Amino acid sequence: MTIYRAPTADMTFLLNHVLAMDEIAALPGFEDATPDMVDAILTEAARFFGEVVAPTNQLADRQGTQLDGTTVITAPVLDGIYQQMLEAGWMGLAADVDFGGQGMPGVLSIAVDEMSQSANMAFGLCPMLTKGVVTALSIYGSDQQKAFYLPRLISGEWSGTMNLTESQAGSDLAAVRTKATPNGDHYLLSGQKIFITWGDHEYTDNIIHLVLARTPDAPAGVKGISLFLVPKYQFKDDGTRGERNDVYCVGLEHKMGIHASPTCTLAFGDNGGAVGYLIGEENQGLVYMFAMMNEARLAVGLQGVAVSERAYQQAVAFAKDRIQGAIPGKNGVAIIHHPDVRRMLMQMRALTEGARAMAYSSLAHEDRAHKMEDEEQSRYHQRRVDLLTPLVKGWCTEISLEVTSLGIQVHGGMGYVEETGAAQHLRDARILPIYEGTNGIQAMDLVGRKIARDQGLGAMELIKDLHPVLREAGDAGLPVIAESLSASLADLKEAVEVLLASAADENWATPGAMAHNLLMLMGTCVAGAMLAKSAVAASKLQKADSGNPLFNSSKLTTANFFAEHVLPRTASYLAAVKAGSDSVLALDIDAF
């Protein structure tokens, strides 16, 4: 197992030279995000997550979680870590200052969140879900709910969960059966939810569950779903703890990965009914929950970046240490000298850096969407966030499987045994394309809601906005990057046109059959464009003899590798998009 060191140089470079952190810091409410403050936050976060949290990752995975009756016992190596994180102030970095948050830009917070997830992804899921609860309550909660719950959630004194899934209702939320019966000023909930991440633990004084359920007279389907706040403990107005609510963990999942994260089956109302409080209006629960889900999808995409970074760092360390084979003129060399190992490491590096740049850009657009006073500009940036969300969740998690698998390959046979820790990264990454909406759902969201619904407005805006990078790369003397990106942008434009043209096709299966490949095409193209922008910035710094020369040249080399070895994939994705659904559905079901 290697020591994790946060890639603060790449993070700082992205913020300052690619995503215009100075412009974001000038937006109303972000004035405290000065360069000195940003540097101080990144430096201290790197120390905390690198020195305090990261060393727990492998042992926490081995220790896992256990259920004692209805009490969840978490990995002993994590004891006290959560409290240290709270005391260090990492929970409310981007939260509203009116409720105790620090009010920093989301694009800065995402860098700290990446460190948390790289350090220990299973542990990092706990604060990740709490932030989603904060988002949902901030938008849809009543003034009373905000005043009582938000300060405690933002501080981390209380944690939060999201409760959608039931055994008969996976992604199909229309099949949710959990009931919510009115009872005075509250509701009594009954039913079971499964796969609830950090659904129970002893780290906090309370856990706030956001639960989808149906009231007695609710219409069928998704139109009859409401959202309820169900606390583990009732708390009095003076802040003292009251009775335990009727919600208990009755099972823990035995998972392939993220072993240190308790994934719970929660039973609501087995002893008379779990007290819950309606959020917003009845039958609007799915709309409200999407505020939390969309944030979680971006967070899961970031997990893909984080676990890729951890796997890359470990693979590099092993490749520098493992002596095997020879090269011309020298015997007994470290395997990092072998071209095929270098290819794998460069592929891991390029994919990870491209994913990071795309994920961070989504939060940079979100910061602008929330803070810009010009409504037209705000809507423009929100369209970009909406378009990037399925890409970040889908593409960044798909490449995490590739990167973590390559990490095992670099280790050779030692990667396949658990002692090295390389296998854990792939095991942990495997859930990422599945939860918070499978990547198939992300792809359908992209082609249906984000492209076809507005006749390609957002997608064509994106393509138009990326074209100036071609000229900038050419002017910077980066012809390989410019030519490769130009071809990929042409592939993307054609793929979008093929999708829009398919609307006239009465074959209902066509969009679904092309969706995955279109998502992968667009994600590859956007990541390549972000690396091209990075290369242009690095080239300018290099010519001005500014910054770290080794970093600048490394950024140029990585972008060049992506252009030569990854961007060409868009041509094959386009071919698959154009193939449509015929061969996808050609095989008779009985032949499977």
C-alpha cells in the first residue's frame, strides 16, 4: 500500500489557469475565496486527508462493518476520525453561511471532496450523503426545518441519508410502496428501504433520513410520491434528545467493495410507525429528491476521479520499485522503464486528469449559475451543469473501472492478491457505474432529457464553446492536440445530429441503443477538450518561464498522449451510434 498524496499541483493549476477561479471568487458571496485562502485550504486538506484518513483505507476495508442486533458496528480503525474531520471544519466548506457554513465556491469544495474520497472512499460516503440532504432541505425545506436541521447537518453534528430503493423497486421508483399516514402535525411511515448508505452508525447524535413514501390517497406511479424527513432520534426544541424513532437497521449488505461503508436495510414502522415530517407538498417528492440525486451524481463521478487517482499513485510507486527485466544496455531495471508499463501508466494518468478537469468544470459552471446576477447567463451555465451531470457521473465512473483495472495489471500477479491493496480500488470502483442511477440511466437522461428535449440546444452550445480551443491549441504550437480534438468534435456533432434525426424514426429502441456510446463519445471529447485547454495554459506558462517547469511539460505530455491514444476512440463510438438498434435487438430473446 502506498501513501496517498493529494494532487494539489494539478488542482491548483485547474482552478487558476483553466477554470478562472479569480472570476468565480469575484462573484457575490465568494469574496473570501482569495488566492491565499484557497492555497491554505488545499494545503491543510491535503495534510489532513493524506495523513489522518488515507492510512485507514486498507485496514478499514478488511475490518468492514457488523450488525449487533440493530446496532451497526463500524471499522475500529475509523474510531475518532469523523470527529477529527468535524473539528477541522471540512463538512461545511461550501454551505450557506446563514446556517453555519463557510460559503466557499463549490469548485473549491470539490477539490477537498476528491481528497476525502481518495483517502477512504467508504468513509467519505458518509459526509457525501449528508451534503445531499443539506442541498434538498436548503431548496425545499420549510423555514422551520431549515432553521432546526441545517446548522446541525452542515456542522456534521448530525448526518443524513437518502432512502429511495425498495426490494421490488430498484430504479423504478413508480413501484415504491412505503406508506406515510397523516397523524396530527406529522406522518407515520411504514415499510422497508434497502441499500441505504451509512443508514446507521454511532458517529453522530442523530441521522436524518430523507424518505420517499406514499400517502393513503396518493395517485399511482411517480406522481404519488412524497418526501419525508425521518430522524433517528426525536430532538426537542431546546436541542435535547428525545425518544428513539421507529426506524432501525435490520440488515447489512455483504458487498464486493466499500466494505467500511455500512449499506443498510432500514425498517420503518415495525413498532407502530416512524415519525416523519413532510418536506414541501405531497406528491412532489420525486422532484424534491432530484435536487439531492443530481448532486449525488456529480459526487459519484468525483469518486471515479478519486479512486482513479489513488490507483494511479499506487501503480506508479509499484512500477518504480519492482525490478524485473532488462532494457538495451541495462539489466535488472524497474518495470517503469518498459514501454508497455509506461503506456498503462500514461493511460491511467491521462484518463484521471481528463476526468478531474471535466468534473471540476461542472462545479465551476454551477457556481456561476447560482451566483451570476444576469438571468440569461445564469440559465446558460445551468444548462451546462445539466448536460455535464450525466457525463461526469457516467464517463468518470466508466473510466475509473479502466484505470483501476490497469492498476492491477501494472502490479501483475501481486495486484490480484489483496495484500497489495490494488484490488481494493477496482472492487470499490465497481459500484460507481451502478448507484445513484446506473450509467444506462445516465445515458438515457443525456440523450432524452439533455439533448433531444431541447433539440440539441445545450449540446450544440457545448460544441460551439469548445471550438475556440482548437485555435488556441494551434496558436500554442500544439498541432497534434488541435487536429485530434477537431476530429473528435466533428464526431460529436455528427452523433448529436444522428440522435436528433432518429426522432423521426418510429423505432422506440433507437435512442436507447445508441445512448451509451453517445455518452462515452461526448465524455471523451469534453475531457479531451479540457486537457487541451490545460495544455494551452501550460504552454503559456512554459513560454513565460512561469510556474513549475516539470509540471508544465508533464501537462503538455499528458494532453498529447490523450490526443493520440484516447481521443481516437470517438470515431468508434460514432460508428456504434450510427449503427442504431438493429443488431442490438436482432437476437431472439429465446436465444439468450
